[in-house]
Amino acid sequence: TIARVFGGGPVGVEAVAHTLNISADTLIDEVEPYLLRSELLIRSPRGRKLTSAAYEHLGLMVPRSEPPGNRPTLFD
């Protein structure tokens, strides 16, 4: 879901839980610890993000990161 629906993240846990139709508590208590220990998911200040290992596990291409200077600004 994070890879296909949210482009790999960052995404809030509530949004993921809503998309999967499960409670956020279930996601945080039962699913997230496994993904964190397996190094498939990281928590950042902006939300959860998939790691390159997660993309490899899913058989998907790892998205390229854009250098900060190439991102549009507020007024672009």
C-alpha cells in the first residue's frame, strides 16, 4: 500500500490504516514492529517510508531521489 498508493512515503500511520481498513493501533502494535525489525520501513518526522530493501522484497524498482535543488518551491 505504501509503495503503490503513497509512492513509498512519507505517509502518516492513520492514512495507511484507513487505506487498509484496519485500526491505527493494530497497525502500530502488530504490523509496524515487524516491518521496522526487518528494515523494510523507517519512521521519519514526516511519516513512514519504505526502504530500498522493501522495494527489492516486493520486486519493484527503487524510486530515484531528487536532489533538493530540483524540487519546486512554494511559488513555482
